[in-house]
Amino acid sequence: MATYSHANKCPGRNPIPFSRRAWLQQSANGFGTIALASLLADQSEAAQVAGHRIAKAKNVIFCFMDGGVSHVDSFDPKPELDRRDGEPAGEIDNPTANKDRKWLKSPWSFKQHGESGTVVSSLFPHIAGVVDDIAVIRSMKADLPIHSTGVMLMHTGSNNSGRPSMGAWSNYGLGSENRNLPGFIVLSHGVVPCGGLENYSNGFLPANHQATMFSVEGNPIENLVPADKDTRVQRAKLALLQRRDHDFSSQLGGNDAIDSAIRNYELAYLMQSRVPDVLNLANETRNTHRLYGVDSKVKSQQLFAIQCLRARRLVESGVRFVEITCAPGASNGTWDQHGDLKKGHEKNALDTDQSVTALIKDLKARGMLDETLVVWAGEFGRTPHAGKPDGRDHHPEGFTIWMAGGGIKGGTTYGNTDEVGLHAVENITTFHDMHATMLHLLGLDHEKLTFRFGGRDMSLTDVHGRVVHDILI
């Protein structure tokens, strides 16, 4: 980092006094040095890990379907479930625990769509219209049927806390394209997901790589409007604060938390002028609002539409990684329908289907889809059998996600579960594989993107992960 001088000092002499004007001028020059140093730091950081391969994507938009979307009701049709509907499923896996469970057919119909003939249920009529732009992975497999560990594994590559989020790794590897905005942003509906804010943590990476949370209602960020209307006063206060923090860090021989705070103070100042403009949807046309559903009378759908449109504006402005979260629903995740499956999944699909589809269409129309990777995923699927006539439970043994844009081969269906959707059996894919593929598309090698911590080189995928080349262009 740059060294900020307080005043001219010599051994055994008092500091030379100077005027307020000179002090402000010197502080202003210091900010330029801070920005340059931060930029060079990002570039040197990226130079250590980036450039392993040609990048297909510049940005990622991650659509988090928390709670677990039912794969056998969305993108993985199982005619065998129709035939077995209502029959005892007690012979499966754990006969004692499952003795009262029955096979449950989907209440939705399935149909082929697009030139690719990708099969989608009637639950997602809008996504059905863009299947030629997406790759459906039907063979996902997670570790545990627990929300907290599942969400954390999906976000950080580990069932345990303390690891950096995939957004933090992306930002660490490539840095931000916009010096006035964070590189990793989570568009939040005000609910902390299972597993907590650890899902968006920088972990052991430098603190400036953690997510910045933007709320959908009210002020997206607290204290966004500066208390001091005179920017000169605000800059002077910031200069003094940063100078003292830098001195403290120097006394400690360098401290990541303090150095990151210095960078974050400056970024927070820059965001005050940039964020309101980026998030202001008044600049979008009425047709765009209609496309996303911003004009919807259903509030939950409207709020999700706002987040999807904001995600496009953020990546358009150079934000590296944006996560969109669902509006609040069930207690352990929006899609967590142990009961009222039909009612719950239909409401969630109504909220999300149109807006996610609009995001793909809008990116494509603007020539941005080729360089923006869109990922749609929850932490697991839902059981093809149930103890209730209208509900499904947690199911990590086989489920579906999809990806689009940024080097993805559209119209692809990859992998399979067995005849009833119980287990992934063909081209089994894990979240480590998803992470490896995402990083690959960003031009990063998941085995080389490392950070020294605890005596070894740590990575997002650890010793796991493979790039799923079959879904790539």
C-alpha cells in the first residue's frame, strides 16, 4: 500500500506545521495514491492466479433458489413415478425410516421445447422458451440433507464455516472491473439464508473480497446518503481516518483487517455517487420493466424482478459476481415445501420464472450473454416419494441445476437420475464440479487459484472438482 505522510518529519524535530489548504491538498493526493495502490494490488493478485486459459465469461449472475427445487417437478421428468404413484416406497434406502412413504407423481405436465427438445414442466413456462440458451444438469449430487450444510457447500465448497464464498474467490482471482463498485454483491430480500452470512464471507481471503449486501426495499445500503453535504469536509474526515488506520497498521507490521478497512472506506465513499445511479430503474424503458415483471401487482414477483434487472445493470457496470436471492417463503428456504408442494412451488415459480427468463433475454439482446455466466441452483432437490400426499423432503442424492451464457453450450441436457429420480446415476456432478466449471469459464484454473492459509494452499474446490466440458462451447 502507499505510504501517507502526515507532515515533514525529521529525527528529533517537531512536525512542520502547514495550512489547512495544504493539508487537504496533500490528503487529496493521498487518495489518488490509495486508488492506484489498490488497483495495482488487485492486478498483482490477479496476475498470480488469472490467465491460465482464455476466459469465456467476464461476470457471473448466480440465481439462488434456496430451500431446494423439486427436480422431478421441474426439469427431470419421470414417467415411472406416474406409474408408481401412491405405491409404497418402503423398500428404498432405509426400509425402517421409509416404511410409510409412497411414490408421488408430479402434479405438473412435461413437454419438449425449443430446437433442442429440452423437456421442462409446465411449472416454468417462461424458462421453457429459452431452453436453447441453457444447459440443464440433471445429475447433481450433494452431501447431506440439511439446509445449512447444503447451502454452505454450494456457496463455499465446504460443509463447514470459515471458507470463502465462490463470489469472494472470483473477486480475488480477477478483481473488480469498476473501481466505484464492489466486485461481489448479494441482492438480498432481507433474509439470512441457512448457514448464515458465512455463505458470503471472504473466509481467509483479504477482507475486501467479502460480499456487499444490497437490500431490495428502502435504501439498498445503510448510510448511502452522506451526512456531510460538503464533499470537501467528507473527504477530509475520510483522509484523517485512513491516515490513522494506516499508521496503526504500520505499527503492527501490516494488518489485513485494517488495510482492508482503509480500502473499504474509500470504496464506500465512491459508492455514494455510483450506487444510486446503477440501481435506479427509472432509466429503463417501460418495455424492459414489463419484460422482467417490475410492473407486477404481486409484490414478491415485483421485488424479484427488481433484483434481476438490478443484476443486469450491475454486471453491465463491471461488478464481477452478483447473487440474486429469492423472496422469503418457507422457514428454511423459499422452495422448502414439505407440505403444500403444488401451492408453494407454483407461487415460487410465479415469482421467479418470468424475471430469470427476462434476464437471459435481456443479456442476449444487449450482446452481454456471451460474456455473462448465469447459474440457477438450489442446495439440493426433493424426494420422489413422500410421507404426505402433497409434499416432498430434502434430497441431495440427485437433483437439477442449469447454466446459461458465458461459454455454455445452450440446448444441452447433461446427466441423469434413475427411473424414479432417486439417485444420480449418469455423469454424476457435484458442487465442486460446478465451481471448477464456473472458474474455468472465467479463465481461472480451479487447481491454481489458491491462497496460502494454515500451512497449505487452499482453494475453492480443495482436492475435488472437474470441469464439465460436455456442457461448454
